[in-house]
Amino acid sequence: MIDFSLSENDQKILDYVRSEALVARKYARHYDENEHEFPPEALPEADQFPGVWGLMGERGEEDSGSSVIGMMVTMAETWGDYSVRMRKGRGVGLGNAALGAAGTPEQKEKWGHLLLSMAITEPGCGSDPSLVQTTAVLDEETDEWIINGEKIFVTTGCRADGVVLWATLDRSAGRAGIKSFLVEKETPGFVVAHKEKKLGIRADDTAAYVFQDCRIPRGNLLGGKEEIPKQGSGGFRGVMKTFNMTRPMTAAFGLGMSRAALDFTREQLEEAGVDLSYGAGVHGLSAAAAKFQELEALQEAAELTVARAAWMADHGMPNNLESSISKAKGGSGVRTITQGCIELLGAMGVSRDHLLEKWFRDVRITDIYEGTGQIQHMIIARTILDYSREQLS
Amino acid sequence: MISFGLTDEQEVVREAMREFAEQVLRPAGRPADEASELPADVMQQVWDLSLTSTQLPESVGGGGEARSPITNAIILEELAFGDAGLGLAAASPGLFAFAVADFGTEEQQKQYLPAFGGQKFHAGALAVLEPSPVFDVTNLQTTAEAKGDSFVLSGKKRFVVMGDRAEHFLVLARSTNAAKTGFGAVDAFIVPRDAAGLSVGDVELNLGMKAVPTVSLTLEKVEVPAANRLGGEEGIDAARLIAGTRVAGAALLTGLSRGVLEFCIPYAKERHAFGEAIAQKQAVAFMLSDMQVEVESMRWLTWKAASQLEQGTDATKAAVFASRYAATQAMKIADNGVQVLGGHGFIREHPVEMWYRHARTLSVLEGVAAV
Ligand SMILES: Cc1cc2nc3c(=O)[nH]c(=O)nc-3n(C[C@H](O)[C@H](O)[C@H](O)COP(=O)(O)OP(=O)(O)OC[C@H]3O[C@@H](n4cnc5c(N)ncnc54)[C@H](O)[C@@H]3O)c2cc1C
């Protein structure tokens, strides 16, 4: 049955997560301005907050599905701050998702406890990962892979215990030649070259890696399949499947912050005496109220596309199209919303006395990483047109 | 629990409506628009589907099924996918009948609803919009003044759908009782066509949705008995009534937009320029992907508001979001639909020029986006 209400349990969870998020928000500015400090594993207040897991255990029939509530919890977290959390979970890097999707049971067992970053992007390739230049060459004598190349924009690249990286066995094989490898920190020849300075999400470390004759055991190829498939890019597509949940999740990160921006803007407008009540037509509204409600509707729409993609995942439905829709909608939506909030609040919106200017900077990444908005539109277009990569690129 | 799952029954209804829309409404839409006339046979075929009567009480000859704004939203999307004009006309009896079913007293239901359970198409009309360009539903210019055991209505209405043939009008008016404001001051009155002081104008000539007859009403001290006030002494929940029309409008706009998208996809794959299908050009492909994103966004906003109506919670805000969002996006989608076809989009041989006019008209005509 179509339903958009929250169960008591859902509501309890979200209220709880928001209460943690409000505490985390107090530290947001500090870690924004002190870019080279990392937020702590746990905030000083953590002993007063038992964590959400206890509440998650009691879920029943009338509660939202696990992916749906997961997305909403994510939004509630970033509503506080993108990077600062009451407690930092371990083992939740992007590389962990890849390990979960592509690793053998033994590999998962061996590395599951590590915090793993994911390195695909290189100085010369981002949107088109088939251009990966980093090489992996097998040394049959020592049973080792020798990795050479550069990776950039690696999220949690400094703090991670290791990385899942994409390297090619054979450049001439294109996509089919690309494999994922796991490299632990401290491996000789693996250097964290530097940490980037960014527009936003500054408390998140984004690193550049250099691999120079870096030798890793033969068993570090994720999934263990060394042969290059002859036709098509089945293996590659398997890797790309990882993104079906990370795309709506990425949208959710941004939408938590744009929701925060809207809440702040509402407070300020109402305090200034702007009537934001609904029901009257546009002619019964001030220009500020009309604009604000338009942004709110956009937020709602974007959140619903995320919920849709997650709901499909909960029901075992293929959600490749819907994942890209949510990422495209969320990515562009959060830009419009935060830009619009600043327009509505004027000088207050750009002042560093408030977090709105930070949210404006922080959300901008949403439409870039995990596939830019254009890349999402390409996936959507290919799907509805029933086109191959060759027919539309 | 957040759920996008249709019931089995809703799946069946959706499938049946889609087929009807494709086979009956789509082919009839263009000729009806060109002739500015509702095809009586098509309207009767719609009537035979019992869209309105199914959800009316058995006591008045209805099907006795629970009123379901969600099921209606699903149906309206499909109807408008076929043709927005005929879809609105098909839905129009509900504008009157569902309001009476939802808010009317028992006597009012007994008196006015049986006609909607009958065999013959029965028009119903809801008069909301007014001639002023600065219309605001919470501040109506049409007034209702209590006078003894009756009410005196004065004012003007526009864009009254099916007003050329309706036997009764459900007229929204602002109570002159100063203690009430906003939606609280909005009352609805059942006004018979032959009421003294009521003049019904000629059928209006509109930009789009030309098959749908609309008229203006002038009410000059029209006196109706207190028994004609919908809901009797309690009156109506006007916020809910308006939220209902907004959701209906949003559903129609979603269907219209999906129609544009599904028409443009095969066209863009077939049409070639510069050595490949125009759909292979990103500038065109991205117009289509954007339509897909927005059609889904519109639909979820509509469903959310509809589900709140169905659950009886306050749907005002969700309905505002759905209707305004849908109005904006439907216009953009219809606009891009013309662009995808280029010069051919401007020619009346293709439906996109009609949909472009429909999109602009529907959001106003339904009394939705603007109110
Ligand atoms: C903070 C941050 C964190 C990141 N984290 C990670 C990470 O953990 N791991 C990782 O591997 N990468 C990460 N990235 C990299 C990110 O995924 C890429 O930046 C992104 O995919 C875009 O690639 P690019 O920067 O090379 O841009 P380009 O690919 O050069 O794109 C530039 C512009 O061209 C457009 N474009 C490209 N191709 C097409 C096309 N075919 N059609 C239409 N338009 C096109 C793009 O949409 C974009 O607007 C991160 C980046 C940032 C900024």
C-alpha cells in the first residue's frame, strides 16, 4: 500500500539521530576551519548517547524497510554535519563497499575490519574510468602484483588502513582489463602524497596516492579472477553495481544538509515576520514565501526519489535507473536549494557566523563524486532509450 | 511505513486505465480539441467505467468502495496520459460528487448523488476560480451573506469546467461572518442552474484543453436556502477540499508529462541528423532524461499528498508542493517536447503542440497551480 507516513519506530530512530546530529553540529565549524584536524572517534558527549543500534533492533512489519530507513538516518546525520559524528563507525569506507560486493569470502574475512578507501580517479581520468592508467603487472616468480600509477581525490585517503584501487592488466583491453586490488598502508612503494584543500566537506580528508613499484600479494586481486574477459564488460559492470546503493546514499548526504539549510532559512524568515503558511495561492504569498516553498517542494521531490530507489532495493527490484535518478535529482537539487536559501537571507546567508554558507559549500560535491550529474543523466538516457554505451556517450 | 507499493487492485485498475487511455482517449483527443467539442460517445464510454460511482455510497446507488485519493491519482495520471482534456472531463463529475460525498449532509447526499450512480453521463461542476488575476482561494471575492434561513451569494466565477451542462454548481464563497478567516471562511453552496440572479456565460474560448467546456458565472444576490450549504451547519473542511483538487490536478499534469516523454522517446530514436539519431545527441538525450526524472518526482509528490488525504491527515502542504511542482515541470516538459520535434513540433499533425497548450491551460483551468 502506498504510504508516506513514518511508523512510531521510524520516528523514534530519526528523532534520536537528530538529537545526536545537533550535538555534532556544535563542532562543525571548528573542523571546517581547522582543515587538518580530524574529528574524534567519539565526541565528548558520546557517553550520554547510547547509539541508534538499540533502536534499530526492534523493527517490525509496520516499519520502513532497512534501505529506506538507512537513507533517512543518513539524511538525519548530515543534517547535523557532513563529517562530524557522535561516533565514527569503523569499516565503512567506500572501499569496504567494494570489498563487500566483489571480494571472495576469504578476502572479506581477512580485510573486513579495516577502513578501506576507494581509488579509481586519476589525474587523467574521472568520469570515464575505462581510461585508468595505473598498471598491475604480475611477477610470476614472486607471485606478486607490481602496481604503478597515481590516484587522486581519495576519500578518507589519509585515515584509511588500506585502499581498493582500480588498475589495468592490459591497457589495450579497455574496460575489460581493469581489476580491483587491495593495498594495505605501509606497503613499500605506496605513498600518500598529499591531502587536498577543498571548497567544502573540509573535515573529510581527500588524498592523493602514488604507487611506485608497489608489490602486493597475488591474492590481493579482489574476487581473484585474473583472466581478462574477451567480449563485453561483464566484470566491469559487476564492479559498477556497487553504485546502486551508493548513488542514492550520496544524494542523501547532500539532502540532509540542504534540509538543514531550509530549516535555518525558515527560522530566520519567520523571525523576520515572513508568513510561510501554506494553502494560499501564489498570489497570497510574499515573493520570499513563494520562493521558499518552491525550494521546499524541490527538497521533498528529491528526498522521494531517494526513498523510491531505496524502497526498490528493499524489495529486491533492480534499481539502476532509480539510483541514477535520485543522484541526478539530489545533486542538482541541493545546489539550487542552498543557493536559493542564501539568496533569501542575503548578508546573513554569506556570514560565517552561521552554518548556511558552509552547507552551501559542503553540498556542492553531491553533483560531482560518485558520477557527476551529467554521467547520471547519461545512464538515465541510455536506460530509457535502450541504448548501449556506444550509442550514447 | 514508507512504501511505494500499489495494492493488487490498484495494479489492475492502472493497467485497465492505461489501455483505455491509449485506445480510446488518445485517438479521440486531437479531433475533440480541433472541434472544441466533447465527444458524447467517448464521455459515455468513460461513464461506463464507473470511475465516480464506484466510490460513492451504496445507499445512493454507488459501488460503496472507500474513497481513495491514491487510486484516483493513479487513474487520473493514466487518463491524462491518454488525453489531458478528455481526462479532465472524465474526472469532472467527481469534482462535484466527491465533494458532496465527503462533506455533504445525509440529505444532500440523498438528493444530489443518485444521478452520479445512474447509467447516463452526469455532469458536475465546481466553481472555484474568479476573474481577477490575483486570485487567492483563501481570500475569495465571491461572498456569502447569511440572511435568515438562507444565504445570499454575490460575485463572479470563471473557468467552471462542464458549466455549460451541469444542473448544479458547487460554488465556493467567502463567508462574510467576520470571525472567520482563511480556509475557515470558505464555504460551498449548491446552486441550481435556474437560481434567480445566476447567469451562466457562453462557453469560454481557451488556449488549450479546448474539448473541455468552461463557463463564467455571475452571481447577483443569488439566494439559496441554508440547506444548500454543503455540510449543513458544520460547513466543509475547505483546506481538504482544495488539497483534493490540487492533488487531482497534479496527477493529471503527471500523466500529461509522461505522455510527452513516451511520445518523444521513439520519435528521437527514429529521427536522424548529422549521421545519427537525434536521441544520440546529448542535448536531446538529456532533455529526455530530465523528463524522466521530473515525471517521477511529480508522481511521488502527488502520491505523498494523496496518501495523506487518504489517511485523513493534513495534506495542505503536501498538496501545495505537488501541484506547484507539477505545474512548473509539466510546462517545462511540454515545452521541451515541442523542442525535441523541432519544426514538426509546431505543426498540428503531431500532438506535442496540443500538449504544449494543454500544459499551460490545465494548471490554470483545474484551478490548481494558481490557487
Ligand atoms: C571531494 C572529492 C572526493 C572524491 N572521492 C573519490 C574517491 O573516494 N574515489 C575516487 O576514485 N574518486 C573520488 N573522487 C573523484 C570524483 O569521482 C571525480 O572527480 C568525478 O567522477 C569527476 O571526474 P573528474 O573530476 O575527472 O571530472 P571530468 O571527468 O573531467 O568531468 C568534467 C566535466 O565534464 C563532464 N563530463 C565528463 N564526461 C562527460 C560525458 N560523457 N558527457 C557529458 N559530460 C561529461 C562532467 O560531468 C564534468 O562536468 C572525489 C572527488 C572529490 C572532489
